[in-house]
Amino acid sequence: MLVDAIATQATFKFYNTAGAVLDSVSISSSGGTLPTDSPTNPPGSTPGDVNKDGKVNIVDIGLIIDHYGEAPLVYTNADLNNDGKVTIIDIGIVIDNYAI
Ligand SMILES: [Ca+2]
Ligand SMILES: [Ca+2]
């Protein structure tokens, strides 16, 4: 992930094992587009909390990146919108609920 000096933009790049870029997504706090899917959460859970530790932070984004693109799912907690895939939409859900 690359973050600019004033932290208004982050770029996520996803690589295959040969080092080739599979996907690249930039997210900006000043007009960028974020996924709009709403997470499905059981009662009492924290939206975007992948590892269920009660916090939504960089650890949760890291877990999604670790499992990005898995099909079938190995770590179901990383599929926050329950669509059967781990994608940028799931990262967007963490970012929408990120607590600094
Ligand atoms: Ca967490
Ligand atoms: Ca998903």
C-alpha cells in the first residue's frame, strides 16, 4: 500500500507469486470512489472487524489482502459482504468503518 504525504490517498496493488500486478486500486478522501455495498453483520458484531477483536484497523485490511481473491473461501471472515469472494469491496467495508 502506498499512502501520500498528507494521507488523502492510498493505493493498493495486488501481485501474483511471479511479482506481476494483478490489480491496482486507489482510494482518495477527496472525491475518490469507494464501494457502496453494505456489509451483512450478525447482531452485536462490528462492521469491518475481520478478526473479531472489537477493533477495525490495519490488521483487518491485512487479513483481507492475505486472502484476496480466494475462491473457494479459506478464511470466511474476510468475506465481509458475504458474496463468496474476497475483493476490494471487502476492503472498502473495512475502510468505511476504520477507527483511528
Ligand atoms: Ca479487527
Ligand atoms: Ca466479499
